[in-house]
Amino acid sequence: VEDGSVVYLRDIATVTEQWEDNPNKRYYNNQTAIILNLDQTEQEDIIAIADSSKVAIQRFNESHDNVKAAVWDDRTVPLRQRIELLSKNGIIGLMLVIMTLGFFLKLRLSFWVAISIPFSFAGMFIIAGFWGITINVISLFGMIIVVGILVDDAIVVAENIFSHYERGAPALKAAIDGTMEVIAPVMTSVMTTVIAFVPYFFLDGMFGKFIWQMGLVVIASLVFSLIETFLILPSHLAHSRGMDVKQKIPPIRRKIEDIIQVLTHRIYAPFLRKALTYKWVTIMVPVALGMMTYGLIRGGLIGVTIFPFVDSDTVPINISLVAGRQEMDTDSLLARIETVCRDVNLEIKNEREDSADVIVGIMREIGSNSFGESGSHAGRLTLQLMDGENRDMQSYDIANRIREAVGPLSQVENITYGAAGHFGKPISVSLRGKDYEQLDKARNLLVDRMKQLSTLKDITDSDQQGPREVDITLKPQAHALGLTLQDVVGQVRQGYFGQEIQRIQRGRDEIRVWARYSPDDRLALGQIDQMRIVTPGGNVYPFSELASYTIKRGITTISHVDRKREIKIEASPSEVEADLPPILTQIEDEI
């Protein structure tokens, strides 16, 4: 102090070490939690890392009682499922090719045709390795797409070679003539598919950053299938025992060929002659069927969804309160919804034969949501569901039951149950204009009308109230004492928000030292009047003698488009598109 005496900080202030005052908290199954993300490099095996991580988690839980670890958002689940799907499709494809072609051709010939699947994939893996492509969700999706196309060209070539052989040509000549006869149409059909996937290499953004891998997988597989079909397959067929004239035909094979002769010459051939004779009937029948199908779709008798909802193993519940609400309010509301979720899970559990939990975990987060908002007024719940193959229940059915159980929440500005589609909500209405009062009135009318439609749920509004602000105005005495608005506002900010005065390095951590009022002295804005303001001369005056303040709402989160303010209102599902135009017309007339 000025007289030289020493005053310790503990004598004039309370010093505590605590976490940063930031509304960014997580709870897992109602227990305080942190999320540890495990990622792999391009050279590492994500499945091996996941398996090792699960073993480490098990060992950790066995040796610790106070802290437990759990797996959350295992990204290897879809990868394993697609690997399993690809393996299953590949095996089924091989079996179908061998069985079907073995019925119409010969078993030995069908085996060589089926070899085109593993050969094409082997060549594709070589090319993918040079481009740094790993086995991931995108590349596996490309393999699943192409696995059903790979044997098409081989089947055409093999069937044509065998046709030449049946007409008496030697095996080698049948292989050459049969291949050359169909090389042009087969090449054309495959190249059209190749060309269709070429644009995948020129897509921009995050989508284009990964989707080119699927295009490369498909194109490389098709190119190697052509190599196998035109260069390798004819050689195998020409030297196969299945095309050896000296080989005896088993009695079973003779009966199969007799059945095929009956099907082709007595059933298919007469029908083909009639179709060629009455060509206009042949053309108009599929045209009429196509028009009939189109009419059924337009009439609503056949439902069509261009971008169908892909079910997920998680159900997000997002909420946002009025900006400025404390995190304890957000946390209390989320905890209430979480309790309802557990009750719904218990109801579903009692309805199931296996009595298994459908909701296996709940993550509660405060400080952000999927609306793009952040702060103490935003939060979300993420429900981790049982695997979809065993759940036998759509995620949106669970979300609907939770919505009904929770009921209306008056203190919530926006709330949604379940994930939105990849292309946004089914209904999105944007109101644009230069007169904000008219926009605000139209927004309120539209939201009220949309809430009256029973088929609409989760109506969200982009026009949210801004956080509360304190508007400080100086009194004449403050100017007389030499104070400026910046001086007063700065001292108010230091007292309530705090001022960083020092940083201390402790090991690898950096500790920030803040000075501010105690929590009891900054519980409410009304305590501003009790503050002491220091003048440039060192004198201290109450805040109420030097300034006054008013509390108001800040700038809203409304967006601007083409110099016009825009309010966007979204809702789901989308069974009421026909009801919206008259509603909008009525609102326009009212304002």
C-alpha cells in the first residue's frame, strides 16, 4: 500500500482455483462426463484401433471404481456392417452366377464367369492402393454398387462363346468369334457406366473431398472386369473341359437341356414371333404401363420419396431457450426431458419380448445445439439406441413417443425431436421484407397457423430474441468528475465479467488469473446500483450517483438476403404442402 505496509491478497479477496466459467458441460447417463475422441491416420487400421480401445476400456473399468469409461459413437459400426454386406453380396453373387449359368450353360463355364468378381476387385485394390484409398465407408459403398455389375459383361461373352460352340465351332474358334462378335456392345454398355461416375472427380467441397473415392472404385472395377472378360475369360473357356467335344454328357444334363429346349422353342419363341408381328402392340403396352404407373404416383396411390429418411442409431433432441438464460435453467429442462426419455425406454422395454433397453445411453450437453446456437441458453440430448438390426423399431417412432410424453414446454423457444434429413426439413418457408414489424407479424401468424396443423411437428423459427443488454447512460455529475462512458462501462465489466490480470504456467497447463466480484455480489443486475466507481482523482462514488442503466434485448439472429431481412420457419413432416399456400395468402391479406 502507499505507506509501505504489506497487505496479502488473502486478506482482501478470496482466491479459488476452478474450471473456466464456460457453459460447455456434458453428462452421460446423468453422470458428469468428458468425451475422448480417438482418430486414426490414413495408414492405420480403424477397426484394429477400435478393438484395442474396447480392450483398454474394459481393463480401465476393472481397475477403477470412481471413474468409468464407455464407448460412445463407434464409427466402426457402419464400416463393419458394410464389410459384412459386401462379403454377403459377393458370396451370394458368386453362388447365383454359378448356379444360374450352370443351369443354362455348364457348371465349369459358370465357374470361370464367376471368377470375374474377385479378379476385378483384386485389380481395383491395386489401383486404389496407388491412390491412397483405404477400405472405408465410401469405398465400400462403391464396391457394393459395382458388385452386381461386374459379371454382366462376362455373362454376355460366355453365353455367346457357348452359343458358337453349340453350333459346331471348335472351342478356340468359338472363343475368338464369340468374343469379337459382342465386343462393341459390351464395351459400350460398360463405358456408359464408367462415364456416369467420371463427374465424381470434379465435385467441390467436403462432399467432393471423399466421394471421388467411390467413383474410382467403380471405374477401376469395371475396367478390370473388361480386361478379364475380353482377354482372360475367352482363354479359360477355350481350354475348359466344359467345351470338350469328347466329354460325355451326363443324363441329368440331357434332361436339363431338354427342359431348356421346351422353354425356348415352345414357349418363348412363339411369344417372340407374335411380338415381332404386332410391333405396335409390343411398343404401346409398356408405354401404357408406364403412363399408368405415373398416374398412380401422381394420384397418391403409389408413394414415392426422392430423398428417403435413412434411419439412425441416435435420436438428437435440441432445445434453445431465450438468449441470456442461465445454464442451470437449460440443464434443469434437459434433465427433465432425460427423465421422460428413461420412462419411455422403460415402457418400450416392457413391450418387447426380449425386455432389452432400446435407449442404451443418453448424452446431455449444455452450451450448443444443432441449430447452430451456442451459449448458456442452448443444449441438446443425444439418445444412443440399440443397433437398428436388433431394435426392430424406427428411431422417429421413439422420438414421437418422447415428444408426446414431454408435452408442450412454454419456456422453450425452439425444440426438435429426432434428426432432420440430409437436405433439411421437408417444409421450409422464408419470409422476406424491409419492414421488420410486418415480418414479425407475419411470422407470428404463420407459426400459429402451422401449429394448428396436427401433421406438423418440430416447428422452428430462425428469428430468435437476442441476449439481454445493459444500456448505461452517464449523469452530469460523472462528466463533472472527469469520467467517460468507457471508464464506467470498463469498471462494470471488470466487476461482473472480470479482468485477466496474470497467467501462470504450471507444467503443460496455463492458468489464467481473473479478478472480479464474488458470486454473491453479482447474482443480479440490480446490484449494479451498489457498485463503487473510482474517479480519475481516486475518489469513490456509488454507481447510482454517476450513471443510470436500462435493460433491453440485443440484436436478433435474423439474417439478411439481398438487403432484405429474412425469417425462415421450418417444420416436419411434409404431408401438408397443399395447406400452406392458402395459409400464406390469408396472412398476406391480414397484414
